[in-house]
Amino acid sequence: MDGSEIQIFGNIGRDPEQKYTPQGKMVTEFSVGVSVGYGEHKRTDWFKAVAWEKQAELIGKMCQKGTTIWLRGTPKVAVWTSKEGEAKGQIEISIRDWRILKGGKPREEAEATPYDGDAEADE
């Protein structure tokens, strides 16, 4: 999926986890659940979202489990084999732009005006 772009909106499934690379860059990772379909056919698809540097810092401060978020970024498919020998895969999105959506659940200590995420990702 080189050069591609994806946009999703959904709810953060777990609190964002912040860490630093060995080179000292901050990275924040979290999952986003996106509802697909309706009625009996409704399901939730999960995506791994990754933010770098300033965006990583802001997402970590402003978002938590349950926050409704829109994001745009570059997708990458991660494939691995489980301990049981089962092939697994997941779409990981390197965030370029993001916004907390109205009705979302920002962290209480965040500023009243949500960050609109216009800064480009620093990888």
C-alpha cells in the first residue's frame, strides 16, 4: 500500500500508550474501532494507529479510551503468525492528521478547544 492514504473515524479502544524509540523520538500507539454495517450485520473493525513526536504528545494528553476520533494517514499491513500457527494481520495507520469529533470523550485535563491535528507527522 505504498503511497496510499486512508481516513477513518471511530472510537479509541484503549488508552493511548506513549513510549520513546532508541533514538529518543516519542511515539504513541492506540487502537481505533470502526463500526461497519448495520443491524444484524453490524461489526467493528479494529485499526492500530501510530502518531509521532508532537502529534504523539498531544494525542497522549488529549485522548483516552472512548474518545471519538477522525484520522488520516498512511496504511501499512502487518502480518504475523500466532503461537497457534494461525496467520494474523492488521492495518496500521501512521497518522498525518487527526481531530477529536464532537461528542467525543477528550481527557478532562485537556484544554477546552480540541487540537485539530493539522501538523504533519514527524517520522
